Amino acid sequence: MAIDSDTGTRLRRGITTPLLFAFILGDVLGAGIYALMGVLAEEVGGMLWAPLLLALLMALLTAGSYAELVTKYPRAGGAAVFAERAFRNRLVSFLVGFSMLAAGVVSAAGLALAFAGEYLATFVELPAVPVAIAFLALVAAINARGIRESMGANVVMTVIEASGLVIVVVVVGVLLGGGGGDLGRVTQLPDGAGGAGAILAGAIIAYYSFVGFETSANVIEEVKDPTRSYPRALFGALAAAGAVYVLVGLASAIALPPEELSSSTGPLLAVVESTGVAVPSWLFSAIALVAVANGALLTMIMASRLTYGMAEQGMLPGAFARVLPNRKTPWVAIVATTVVAMALTLIGDLATLAETVVLLLLFVFLSANISVLVLRRDRVGHPHYRVWTFVPVLGIASCIVLLTQQRPIVWAFGAALLALGGVLYAVARWTSRVRAR
């Protein structure tokens, strides 16, 4: 298949700014926020809004680096492309790209298990693993259908999952208007907790709810006018997600005491029920299922496009760069990443999978922030976004702080995945040399 002379890519540029905004917002507004408030309440009491706001600021630092790098080098492959240009070492570039790829596939496996778990059990009892595998197959079919079809599905699911959070804010507003709730709780910390320390500990947890924006770098070849569209969609989506999260945090603290929030496995459902507003309990299970499904779709779009981009760069076998003639989607990459995700549903512990995703992404974010500084002298032939120098510097510091909070078992699992990546890289290089001879 020939490269489009007007766009410089073999993929179809079908993503507009609104679609990209919805893509990023849908990936950030994941299922995590529906369980996050209870965990945060243990750390910060009623000041749920503070760590969410701090986490947003930390995420925006790395997002600034992504905005510069993605518009400067608009190629599928994301952080792997940036690392190769910055460090001039293909092994380092591969490991950065593989970290992103592994994080995506591991995340999709975890989301599939979450989809097949308690949320689905509200409606029907089915074996978790077969449901997770069937769910991933459906996600792959939508992904292969086409980027516009995938984005169209994302827009619908993003509206649904965001509506659940809007419901929380509205019903608490009704409660407050009727003289209920307690506004004073929004400034209360747990007994004996220091303000700065508690908020930082909470921000480390809240940061998990903002990861997802980085997946957008891997669909940049399918975005119309990347230089203008990408920064607007990226910062707009993060700001929108942050505003919704802060409002949900305030609403949760007003409606329920921290001890009740922290003891609930479905804190937002508990918040809605406490207001007395007639919202069916099953509705939140349905919304949570949509949120999980949307996250899985967007994650697998990223993983398949990253696999395609790395194959285009010669870091993975060339077969992964094969594209469907009519649909112009990387079908081999979609099949491969889906099969691996299916396999992980058989052996993965959900909690460890989720924490490993964050660990791997922090390495990717650290590399991206360093790459911005290294590549400042590199000139390209088109205009691009440029971030203030202090932003990536602070981004590096934020990644280091978050890395120090990971459990040893998560470090071990992450190291094993990277070691596997090293083996795959060696095999790919050896195969390339044999073919050259």
C-alpha cells in the first residue's frame, strides 16, 4: 500500500479535533473514578478535591511534553519515536515503546476482567474469563472496522460514562439545595494528618485516574491538522476531566462522612443513594460497564497503533505493519495485541496488573519529559507546539516522586515484562540480519 503523498501516512486521517477531544476524555474518564473516592477519603478525609487538583497539575506537566513532541514528530509510535530521536539508541527506544505497549495490553486485560466481574454480575452471572475473552474479541472487531467507527463508538460511550459523574454532582446539588449535606467537610482532614503530607499521598492515588491521555500520541497519523488539533484536544480534555473530578470530590464529601465513603466498595453509588433522589441502583452498574468498555477500546486502539508504528520503524517484525486495504487499519497488530491480552486474562491478578500499568507508564512519561529537553536543538520543517522549559523539568521530578511509591512486587513484575521485551527485540534484530544476508 502506497503512502498518501498529502499526509505522509498510509493510515486514513479521519480524526477531527472534537473526535480527538472525545478520545482523550473518554480514556481519562475511566472506571477508576467510580471507586477512587473511598480510597482517597482514607488519606484526606473530606478534602477529596485537593489531591485531585494536585494530580491534575502533575499530569499536565507531562501532557505539555507530549504536546510538543507529538506535534513536532507526528508519527504513530509515540514515546518510542521520541526516545529514538533523543537517545540515538534503538534498544532504549524499543524498551520505551515496549513499556507503553505492555502497559496498554496489561491494562486491556485488567479492564476485560473488570468488565466480567461485579458490574456484569448485577445483571447476569457468567464465568469471568470466557466473558473477558469474548469482550476483547468484540473490542478487536470494532477496532479493525475502522478508526472513524471506533471513534464514533467512543463518543457515545464517553457521553454515557460522563453522565454518571454528572448525576453524582446534580443529585448532591439537589441535596444541598434542600438543606442536606455538610459543606464543612470539604476542608476537614483526618485526625492527626498533616495537610501537605496527606494531600501528596492522596495525589499519588488520584494520579492513577488521569493516565490515559498518552494513548492519543499513537493515533496522531490519523488526526487532521495535528499541530492545531492535538494541543487543543489534549489540554481541553484534561481540564474537563479535572473539573469533573474536583466537582465529584466536593459532592462526595458534602453527601457522606469520610468513614462511610472509605468503607464502601461503590462510593459513588453510596453518595447517590444517600441523597434520596430516585436514581435506580442498577443504572450505575450499567454506566460503569460502559466506562470499562470504553477504556478497553481506546487502550487497544493505542496498543495496535503503537505496534504498527514500531514495526514501521523496524523495531518489531514487518508483518505487524500490514494494513487492511479498504479499512486502512493495522489488522495484524490488532490481532496480536488482542491475543496477548486474552492470554493475560488467564493468569493476571487484577490489582497487580493495574499497578504495573502505572509503573510502566511512569517510565514512558520520564522518557518523554527528558526527550523534550534533549531534542530542543532539533529543527523540523513545520510549525509545532513548544512548551516552557520548566514544565518538562517539573514533569521529571513528578515521575520520580511517583516511582518511589511503587510496591516491590510491582517492580518485579515490571522488570519481568521489560526482560521479555529485550528478548523480543533481540529476536527481531536477529531475524532482520538473517533476511538482509
